[in-house]
Amino acid sequence: MVAIDTSAFYYIKKYLLNTDPLIQKKLKQANGSDNVDDINGTSNVSKSNEVEGDISLADIINALNLANPSNRLAILKLFNHDDMVRLLGLMEKKDLLLGLKFFSRKSLLKFVLQLPKEQIVKMLKFFYSNEEILKFMSIKAVSDFLGSSKIKPTALFKALEDLPVDILSKILEGATWKKVGNKSKANVLKELYQLPQEMVVEGMQSLPHKERLEIVSKLIEKDESLLMEFQKKDLMRPIFNWQKPRLIESMQVLDNKLIIDMVSKLPNNHLSKVLTLLDPEKFVQALTTFHSNLLLSLAA
């Protein structure tokens, strides 16, 4: 039961009249009066008995005792699902994240799997450096990455320049199937530059996994967007091992819209509890904007 101050009806009507002229007509019809002063309860009342000044949101919060989360919850239980979802956009991200605790780990992982890759990368980077992320990538994932068409020749050869001559020689031998011998780094690079990118990549594929990772690391160091060239299932490998608290903690980097989409799937009994975390002033603003009739009925 919502504990309402006896002056609530006056406060609410006064506030609605001051902030939304359209409410005047509703109030006049409800009270059977064409006089706004009558509705305000000030007709035939001396000026000295009137409450001075405008009615604020704080007055309504106090009148309905909305500082008490239990009272906000009681009102929220009168809302339908769509009305509650609309309020989620007014919440702080930290409070939205608390709503994710109502989901199981399995449900959270299913949600993450449906996210765009750039959001998954953001979650990974919350805990790991680029080098740490690459250590989770399988041999096949690294092989597929090196074959990406998004890696430009200039970026590829720039990464090669940072490699020692012994690795460069292995790449050249893997690409041409010819022994390189004791050539200088400059000469090996020169020969590699003359080859098509596909042949150079083929030479890289002949390297041990650790050395291929080194090349991938240098590519991503110069262009972080290349992390997107890994398949979603490969990026998810470390995330599948996270427990529920770690999953939720990483989601603080997600766009609010995505978190709201997840929280909105909660049943009404849980969703209403999440919404009790909404700032009381924002809660009242939403009531006066979208649910003025409900607000009036609470004070009737």
C-alpha cells in the first residue's frame, strides 16, 4: 500500500496544472468545474490560507513518500510491461547492470552471442590487452585471420619490417619453396615485396603458431580494427569461461541500448524491482508526463 500524505491531492493537481495545461481540461471534467481555481481548491479561500509558491517535484515525492522504494514498487506494479520498458531509458547504466543479475549465466552468454562483434571486442578489452586476447585464438583462427582480405598489402609489409631476418627467411622459403641461404634482411624483404600478397601469406602459414601470432600482434598493434577479422566464435572462447559476475562486470562497456534490450526481457515482477532503482525525481517526471491519470488516482 502506498503511504500518501493527506495533502497529496492538492500537490499533484497543482503540479500538473502548472506543468501541463492539457491536464486542466481533464481535471475540470473530473471535478465537474469549469473554474481552474475551484479545481485548485482555492475558490472562496482567503489568500492567507493558500500555499505560496509553485509546487515542485519534491512536493509530490514527499506527498507520495516516493523516497521509499517500496512505494515506488507498489506504483510500478500498476504498470504494464511496455510502460515499464519505457522507463528503462531513464536509468543509470550502473543500475541497469544490477538488473542483469536476475538472468542466469546461460541466458547472459546467449545474449552476448547475439551482440555485434565490436561489442564483444569491447568486453574482451575491458579485461585483456590485445596480446592477451590473441593468446586465446586457436591455430585455425590465426590462419583464417592472416588470409583476411581486410589486411592491406602496405600494412602487411609494414609488419614484416619489424621481424628478424630468420623469420623473414622462413616466410620467403614457404612462399617460393626455395632455400634462401644467408641473405641480408634488406634482400629478403626486397624479394618478399616483389611477391603477390597471397604468396606472402602462404609463406606465413608455414611458420610455427607462436611466430604467426607475433605477426598478427604487430598487425593489430598498428590497426586495432583488425581484431574484427576474427570470427565471433573465436572471440567468444575466453568469454565462455567467465562466471556470471565477470560477465556482468564486462557489460558496463556496452551501449545502454543493448543493456536495456536485455533487461526489458525480464518478467514484470523482476522488471518492477529493477525500476525501483530509478531516481525518484525522474520517476515522478515520467508519471506526470505519461501517467497523469494514474498519479491523480493515487491521490484521490
